[in-house]
Amino acid sequence: MSNRLGGMLGGAPVIVLKEGTDTSQGTPQLLSNIGACISIVSCVASTLGPRGMDKLIVNGRGDSTISNDGATILKLLEIVHPAAKTLVDIARAQDAEVGDGTTSVVLLAGEMLKECRAFIEEGVSPHTIIKGYRKAAQLATARIQELAVSIDRSDEAAFRDLLIKCAGTSMSSKLIVSQRPFFSRMVVDAVTTLDPNDLDESLIGVKKVPGGAMQDSLLVRGVAFKKTFAYAGFEQQPKSFTNPKVLCLNVELELKAEKDNAEVRINQVSEYQAIVDAEWQIIYSKLEAIVKTGAQVVLSKLPIGDLATQYFADRNIFCAGRVPTDDMKRVVQAVGGSVQSTTSDIAPQHLGTCGKFEEKQIGGERFNLFEDCSAARTCTMILRGGAEQFIAEVERSLHDAIMIVKRAMKNSTVVAGGGAIEMELSRHLREHARTISGKQQLIISAFAKSLECIPRQLADNAGFDATDILNKLRMTHAQGNKWDGVDIDSEDVRDNMAGFVWEPSVVKINALGSAAEAACLILSVDETIRNEESQPPGGQGQPGGQKLPPGAAQRALKQRGGVPRR
Amino acid sequence: MSLKVPKAGMNLFKDGYKLLQGTEEAVLRNIQAVCELSDMLRTSFGPNGRNKLLINHLSRSFITSDAATILRELEVVHPAGRLVVLASQQQEAEMGDATALVITLAGELLKKAEQLINLGLHPSEILQGYELAREKALAELENLAVAELTTPPTVDSLALALRPCIASKQYGQEDVLAPLVAQAVSLVLPPTSSTSGKTLGLKDFNVDNVRVVKIMGGSLPDSRVVRGMVFGREPEGVVKRINDGAKVAVFSCGLDISQTETKGTVLLHNAKELSTFSHGEEKQLEKIIKEIADSGVKVVVSQSSVGELALHYLNRFDILCIKILSKFELRRLCRLIGATPLARVGAPTPEEAGWVDVVETTEIGGDRVTVFRQEEGKPGGKAKPRMATVVLRGATANHLDDVERAIDDGVNVIKSLTRDPRLVPGAGATEVELARRVGEYGEKTAGLNQHSIRKFAEALEVVPRTLAENAGLDATQVVSSLTARHASGPSGEDAGVDIEGEGEEGIVSTKESQIFDVLAAKHWAIKYAVGAAITVLNVDSIIMSKPAGIKVPKQNPNWDDD
């Protein structure tokens, strides 16, 4: 590594770049970047597959997270190495694009870099490797498309079966594996309630209630949200309706000033009472308008005060204020109607309805449930479990499964998981490599070899002899059993297509593309130049590393009235 | 008694000034600084150039081989180095491409000048020679044009012109990107008017009309071109899609109950006023929104906040409402749909309202975006929409940024081609040919100038040499065989470096493989590079004042470390 700050000429160095700039270049730099990436990979490698282990990560504030999800782990690791950050990026991209397979994509990218490290050390131009990898990724993608099994959507039951299997495969590597049939059915039910043209997963609400066991979790075909803060009088309200009319509001039903910038000036004392009466009149007229619509359930994003609560209780109306925005959005989706920002002109079509409304005790919490909605394009999952972190991990696992089901519904082709498709691609690329001459043959073989990391890691994590399993797999694939993969249950190989270990092909296509892209990006760098970090504004040119006294930032902000008090 | 003569120069400057004088101290050191810089960038030159990983002072990382970006983030402090950087920035402003060429050529020119200085030539003599050689080179460059952009440009011809530029930034991806950019550009190119000259309308091409939206996820081949604009947010209200065309009203103000700028207070005198106060506000807002709806508007775009009450009425009248916070994006949208932004809330006149064919909310990757599209054959979409957007997909943010830069360069190439459609052979062929012709000219020149003219010719060969070096070929051999081919006659004029390295000699015919560069970009690059080199050579002393700076405050030792 050379230091570009000074070339010597007649004694004094010529300074081209700003002081404090750090540069490194050439092969050693590239190898160090690769090394950094590989060490990241080794962090997440052990989480892959059904027998993968979880990670417990404690962040700077002492919050702990237990996770098996590659993207979550990498996000929490707060990686600063510039080259290794690329891996975090691809995990995030995979998470956004398909939602699952985040560990595989990082593992693949790391393995591709590891495989070509030897070539770099021997002096092969990185461009040659990049070219070979791009070519190999293209070939592999084409092969997946060729192999993928497309599923007939005409048979509803069969299609549902397929979705359940895909969800099951995604869950098999997560904490919830013991309850796989239960949760995979739940996930598929949830996704199939969504609008098939849009599949907006944000309309699947997930509520976490600590306590109980995993299998106490339930899916509400409609909306459920935690009971909001209620004022006196709430107890007198009825808690259960059949076919109620639901009114969703964005109005504050409380006795308070209408406007901040209005001021009342009265000339005579006698008018004082009139003003007070008028204020009461305003809220009463609002309440009357609401009652007149015939609504039996009134929800509002803004607070509903005790006056209104009692008023509704007297008229057998249920009300809930301070409903969170996304819950409100789902309620509107489920029951129909629309959110009203004024009470002055509510027409019947602005009200929604559902089959059953009730308030129910779930665990230690009370929940408002809207069920049997006619046009419901939304649903809510209520998750139960022993510990806070545990439910959080269940939620992440379910999110992955939801995304997988969603992708499978959009592109209904699947491949066999459990390392089967990787082995098949590896075999295909090796065969192709034999037909070409020159350096590219080696590169494509290296790519093929790197694909084997998935079955190897699967076997490793399960405690099997990976070499043994890989040998068996290579053999069966050479014999033409294209769907053979690792059998986690019996420490052997088996036909994973028949064993119902299925994954949507788009997951694999995206993972391969992203991993190859990231590997190529890291390989294409021949020089790292790091400018000295500038002082954060307000640091007043503190010499490097010297800190302000603790609390100075807060003090400075407080003077400007910046930080809100907690 | 002898006269006291004060020693000259003793106290000419204040303390702390630095004075560097003479060939040794000033000129050669400056040359060395520029060479350092150009050496740093040489490895990033051409299709096989390697990327640099830069981390700037804000800890943002870039992975790029784009010289303009590298230089911008490098923070060069050496005064002579800065001169060259400025030259390349001029090139970026003028052409938007070939910035690396400026630096590489300037560095090489200075390296050759150093040799001449060591031989005993005075810098001013070198200057003269370089100036003569530049005039010759620019004159000869005009004769080298081999092709022109067809008029009117087709997608194919545009893609052809774009390929080398994009290949030099994103080698291996040019087959994906070049047609994409060509498609986007050809959508927004103003139609050529046949009556008034050949390429008159083309000159109105605005690079701003091609937008790039980067969305993480997927891979590059999933990228596509949208006839319109893409915004990374969802509409505010419940209406999310309009399929069959709609009038659009654009407001640069917020959509809410009007409020006074000056702090005002509403004075209420009696109970009646209080009870009708907010009711009146509702009525007024409803009236305004109703007016907008009655004028046929179905889409409302607002630059700032949309009040909840306003949104309520918009929903009620089935009007789609979206916030676009960026002033520039709003202006572009106005250009796309032909609307005038209104500064007050109210119904637009027919001239003020715009028209869009399709507004839809879709999911790309994990992001939900809103697309404003103009379809061909629909009322709003003429044959050409005014804006086109390239939606880029890719797995890493760094890569997407780099591809975006490549596209920007590509669009700039088209821009310069609309002014000067001539193309010259690429892959170093032009430089070798120029080197040959300038070299011949040097042979004929009498006097000391011939040395520097010959060196100028040698310096031009840096382009094929760097291309060959970066491609891993034997540079000396490639350059010598190229020179031989070019000397062999007019048929060899199009021989360039074969970066694929498939041929035996490493030579390829640029005409056959259709590698062309823009003549104008070369013209300006040579001009700026020589200009920068001459300026550096012209300097014979450097005077640096003491850097002004506030003394770093000492930390109070009495502060507790609690």
C-alpha cells in the first residue's frame, strides 16, 4: 500500500491531496476488501437453513434482538467498512424485492469473492473475473427460468397447497418451525384476503400480545386493534354488535377551543354565559349529527373526550378515540366508507358496516375486533408468545413468509429449495465451463463452486458431514436427479421437489443477480481513498478526536428550544 | 567607512510566507503534482478502467470510475493540481463527458515537458511548440470525422453513439443501458422541423427532460423507460389511480384553510360568531374544492401540506391528490403535463390546467411509487411526451449511483451530438492518427519548436497506451503496431485498441466494430488539457501566504469528565 501524500523531490514532499486523506490501492487493497466481506459472511452463515442458529444482538442502548433474518442482523451490526457495506445493501435489496433469502444472498456474494481470491493472488485481472461472473450469472438465471416448475392456477385448492408449501419452506429456517403447518396456513389465508391486483402487504396488520403460547395466535378476517385510551362512561357502552354501522372520523370530540388564533372579547358580563353555552352547543351539535347518521360504532383518529364518551354511552353507541392511523386505514378498507374530517354533512354512503363487532380479552389486553366484513381486503394477525423478543422474531419470520407467498402469487413458478437448485445450477455451469477455452473456464467453474456453499452451509449447520453430503449430491445430480437436495430430517439427500421444499423461482433469480452484482462491484475497485471526516457542524473545529464535554450537545440544543422533553 | 547594504529579500514577506522559485523548485514540482493526479486517474480510464472506492469527508462512499466524480470528492489541495481539476470541471460543464481524457492528456503533456526541461529547453519555448501543435491537432481533428448522427435520430443510431460512452463507465452493461438511454432520449427529442434547417429543433433538447429514478432491488436488466415521471410516494387521499386521462391542477401553495401570514387573532364578540366560526371555514373550503372539481380537475398536485379538511373534501369529490415537495420536480411535472403552478387555492382556468393520461400507484421492488404517464395516441400524449424517466434497478446503492452517472454522461453525449453530429473513430484510433499527423508537422517545423511539437504527438499516444494497459495488453507492442497500421495509409486510419484482446495484435477496426466518439468532446478535451498544461508551465514561482485560521481553542482543563 502506498501513501500518495508525498512523492519526494529535492527533499520536501509534494502534497497533492488534503492532509489526513488515506489511500490504499492495488491487489493488497482488493484482498483486504474481500477479507472484510468474508468476515461479515461468517457472521451470518450460521443462521442459514432449518438448523441455523439465531443471533442475539445488543445495541448501543442495551436493547436486545434475537433474529435469524440476515437483513435484520446485518442492519443491527452497523457495519462501517465501505466495501462490506455493499453486502448490507444487497441484503436490504433482497428484503425489499422478495422479502426472503437475505442470508443466502450475502452468503453467495461472500463465497463468490472467496472463490476468486486465489485468482486475484495469482494475478488474474479482476476484469476477466467480472466478465466471467456476469456471464455465469446470466447462464444461471436462464437455467432457473428453464427449470422452474410453473403451477396451474386454475385449481384453487392445488394452488393454495402450493402457497402453503412455499410459506412452509420459508419458515423452516425460523424460530416458528415447530408450528409450521399452523403458521403457513395462517399466512396464506392472510395474503389471499388481499386485493389480488395489488397485494399491498401493509394491509395485513400484525399485533403482538405477550403471553400465551405460539399456537394461541390467531388471524382475524377483518381488523383488530388494541383498546384505545378511554374516558369515564366507556364501561356503560355496549361492547358487542351484529351488523353495526361504523363511522370513522378525524374529528376531535372534546370541549376545547375551536381555533388557536381566535379570541373572545366580551363587553358585558351577561354575554359570558352565552359564550360558554355556545361552546357546549358546538360539541353537542357535532354529537347530534353523529347520532343522527345511525352509526353504532364511532372511531376517531383524534381524542374523544369524556363528555362525548358519556353522551354515546347514553345512546348505546360504542366509541374509540386516538385510533392509530394505519389501524384506521385498515378499518376503512375492511368495513367500507371513508374517514370524515367534519361532522356537518355525513351521508349514509360514508358509513361502513361489518358482520360482527366486539371487544374481547386477548391475553392481558383488550382488543376491538371487526369481523365478517363483506368486502374485506385486509386482515390482522394477533401473535402470542412468551417473550417480547420472541414475538418480534415471529413477526419478522411471518413477514418473510408473507412476502414469499406474495411473490409466489405474482409469479407462479417454483423451484426446489434445500440446496437442490444451487446444486443443479452448479452442475450446469460446470458442464458449460468444459465447453469453453481460456481463463473463462476457470472463472465459471469458480462461480459454479461458489453456488455449492448453500447446500454445504445447510449441512454444516445441521451438524452433518458436509463433504459427504456434497459428494452424494454431486453424484445424484450427475445422474440427472435435478431436484435432489439436502434432507435435513434424515441426514441424507432426497428429491426436494417431491419433499415439498419449494421456493418461488424469483427469490433465487434475484439472489443470484444481486450476489453477482455485489461481487463484481467489490472486484472492480482498485483503490480506496478515504478523506478525513469533517467535523460535525457546531463542533467549532475541534482537533481530531477531542470531544466536547458530555451533555454539551443537549445544552446547546436546549438553548434553542430544540429537544422536546420526554 | 563602508556603506551598509541591507541584504536583499530579507524581509520581503511576512513571517510564514512560502516562496518557491525557479525551474527546479516551482515548475518541476508543479509538474510532479499534476502527474501524481493523472496517474491516480489513469487506471480508471476507458472501458477496462478500474473503479475507485471513495469515502468523502461526510463518510459517504462512492464506487466509480467517473473522473469528474472522483475529482470532486478528492479535495485536491495542490495549487497546480487544482488548475487541472478546474480544466476537467470545465469539460464536465461543456460536454459532460471525456473528463478523464483532459486529466490524462494534461498529465502526459507535462511529463513530456519535464523531459524537455531536463534537456535544457526553457518552458516558454515548450509553450510555443505546444500551442502550435494544438492548433494543428484541432485543425486535423476536423478532417477525421467518419460518421454523423442520422437525422432524424433513430433509437438505433442513438444507441450506437451512446455505446462507447456508456461502455467506458459501465463496461459489460452497455448492451442493456445504451438502448434504454436511447429510447428515453428519442422519446423526448424535439421533432425536427423539415422547413427550417436540418437539425434546428434538435438543439432545443434539454438534458433535464431525461430523469433517472433509482429503486433498490432486482437487477439492471429489469430497468425500463417510463413515458412520464415517477415519484417515490403515494397519493394522499383514497383515490390511487386514474386510467382514462384527467385534468390536473398544480398548486405551489398548501391546500388548506387560508391563514394570514401576519400573526392575527380572530376577535369574537358574541356567542353566535363563535358557533358559526368553524362552520364557515368548512363551507368556504368545500366551496373552493367544489369549484376545482366542477372545472373538471381530477388530479391535484400540491407543493406543500394538504390539510385534513381539504383532503376530506378532495376524497369526497373523487379527486386524486399528491404532494410533491421538491420545487424542481414540481416544475418538471408542470412541463410534462403543460400546467401552470397556481399560487392560490382555486379553480384553474383551462390554460392553467394540465392533462395527464394515466396516474397510477404501483409497487416497484419494495417501494410504492406514483407514475404520471402520457400515452401515445391519448389526448394529452402527443407522439412524444415532454419527459421520460429511466427507472433503474440494482442491488446496491453504490452501483445504482454509478449507473446513474453513466446515464447522465450518455445523455450529455446526445446533447453535444445535437449541436455537432460528427463522430470520430474511438478506441484510441483518433489519437494515434492525430499523433501521426502532428508528428509529421513537427518534422517540417524549423527551430526549437519541433522538439515540443514532437513531444506533443507522443503525449497523444497516452490514450491508446492507457487503454491497452488497463485491458492487460502489452501496451508498447499495441501502440507500435497501431502506429505502423496508421502509417500504412488511409485504410489504416480507423485502427484502434482492441480491448477485448481477442485479435493477435490487439488492434481492431473501429469502423467495423462501430466504436465512435463525439468529435466535439475530443475537441474541447484537447483544448482544455493543453490550456491547463500551458498554464502550469507558465508558472515560475509560487508564493503561498500563511494559511489563515482561527487558533484552535484549548480545552478547559477544569472541565470534569463526568
